[in-house]
Amino acid sequence: MTVIVKEPEIVDNFLSPEEFKIVQDIVLNNKGESYFPWYFAGYVGQENDTNSDGFYFVHNFYEFNKVCSSFLQDTQKLILSKLKVKNLIRAKANLFPRTENLITYRKHVDYVEPHTGAVFYLNTCNGFTMLEDNTRIESIANRMLIFDSSKPHASTNCTDEYRRVNFNFNFI
């Protein structure tokens, strides 16, 4: 039986301080065996959206039953075990650069098929995730948002920090 989360759940201090520092050091501070790479994405939300209102940088860890990054083990193992993922669909990191104005991007769904989504915030900033009912989940470091990401939701950038960084997971 597939269990899809019905109500959004917020878990603060998702990782222990020591675990969180390891992940932050690798992704935000480039303290690891190699430099953490980011790749330009010329849209936010739906890939084929010709009216996209922004861009961001992405790092795919896992997608389409394939490991896409050597950083998967170092950054995702602890998180995925705590989420009790049975079937991972996708794991990626998102980096939204700071801009002068806070932009709420268009609402989108990650995948149409029912599944659970999770957003793990790596830094605190004035950005947020907006859910289908317009509830705003603040970007607070070491916070996990678990929700039905087959329902519309939106991302933002930030204006008060250098960047807004989070991990995005889709799973059953």
C-alpha cells in the first residue's frame, strides 16, 4: 500500500547539529573531497513553461532510477533514512540567487502521479515555499517540509541572504 501524506508536516531540527553541519559544509561551504557543482536551469517550475518567470541552479542527486551525482551518499543518506523512503523518485538541490525583489514563482506540481514530496532547507532566509492553499512555509535552516507535491506549490528566491538553498525529494 502506498501512503501519501495528506496534511503538510513541518519538522524543525530535522538533523542533529553535527549531521546538519556536515551537509552544510559540503553544499554551502565546499568543504569536502571536491567542489559542489551547480547547473543553470532557465526556468522555475514546469520544464516546458515558455512563460517562466525566473531561473535557478540545480544539482540532481537521483532521478529516473539513476544516481546522477557522486554527492548522493555524503549528503542524502542521513536524510533519506529519516524520511523512511521506500521508493525514491528524485532527489535534487536547488539554489535561488538573491535578487532585489522577492519573487514568488508560478505554482507547479513535481509529478502528476500521487507521491510525497519533501523540502529540506539548508539556510535561513526570507524565502519560502508556498503551498496550494497559499500557506507560506518559511525557509529555516535544518527544517523539513513534508507534503503532497503532486498538488500545486511554488518556490521563491530571497532578498536578505546571498542565496536560498534547499533539497527537494519526491518519493513513495
